[in-house]
Amino acid sequence: MDLIRLESSGHHAVKPYKTALVKDGTPATSFAVGDVRTEFGRLRACPAARNGLR
């Protein structure tokens, strides 16, 4: 199983970093998959994600 680690927003460098990304139109996080529909179905079937994916 692959894990994604999400860092805290409490570090003093986070706000200027996020602000600069938004200003430039750059996504802060992006994911790539070969088949979006299959991946969506896989994620939707995951018990931990059932409340967030519609």
C-alpha cells in the first residue's frame, strides 16, 4: 500500500509558499494515474473515503 504524507500548515514557510503557488496558478499537489475512472472507483470503494467521494 502506498501512503501519502500531508505536512502541517503550522511551519512559518508554508503560507508564503502556498500564496506563491496560487499566484502562479500552480497546483500545490497533483496526482497522475493511468485510468482516472478506475482509480476513482477504487478510491470510492475504500471505506475510509466513502464520506468524501460522491
